Amino acid sequence: MEKFIAGMAAGAVLGALWVANSNKTRALVQKGQEEFKTKLDAYIDEKLAALSSAGGTDETKKKN
């Protein structure tokens, strides 16, 4: 178990160093993050629209 944890930690450190030193990889990671944020925003907007069309939240019902 200790070897696994040590290998995982070493891999994470080496991976982070590789990404930090590679402009192409860094750009790829940033592109992936932006795509994820865009998809997440669309998902949240979709859920909020569905929630508002279903009658709103409990707080909105209490105010009316």
C-alpha cells in the first residue's frame, strides 16, 4: 500500500511538472477546463429553467 501511495504521489508531482513546463499541454488543459465550465453552465441553466417552469422553489411558494 505504501508503494502505491508513493507511486501515485510521484506520478502526480511529475505530471504537474510536465504540465507546468509544456505550453502545448497547458493550453490543452485550459481548453478542457473552459469546455467543462461551458457545459456546466449550460447544465445549470437547464436545471434552473426546468425548476422555474415547474413552479419555482419552496421559498418562492412561501412568498406567494
